[in-house]
Amino acid sequence: VGSLQLQQDGTGTLAGGVIVETNFKIFAYTASALQVRLLSMFCRLAERLPNMVVGVVTRESVGEALASGITSRQIVQFL
């Protein structure tokens, strides 16, 4: 599993990154189809916008990821 980095571009706006709230809601700032697919492997996607994906980590989504061979370490490294 990969990792997104939160960076500022030359205009001062954020380009890429993942924010995880305490309620397990995830905001991923990416337009990469690969990054979105990786995120969907352990997260329920709620909304897709042009440069952002909103999802939530659930017990079921993590259980499915673990059953498919993704380790908890990989999930944490991605986030």
C-alpha cells in the first residue's frame, strides 16, 4: 500500500494528502486513480470529487482488507 504526502504547491494550496478524523472519516486529496483504489481496499468510499475522496474506515472494511491479505501495518503506513 502506498502513502500520500501533504505538500504545498507554489500557490500555497495543498496538493495531495490524507486527513483522518477521530471518527474515522477520511479525506484524501488526490486525483490518482491508483491512490483511490488503494484507499477503497480498506475504507468505504462515500464521495468522489475531482481532486478529493471522502470515506470512512469501518470494522467491516478493515476486516475485509485483512481477509484479502492486507496487513494492519500497511493500512497504518498508508494513512
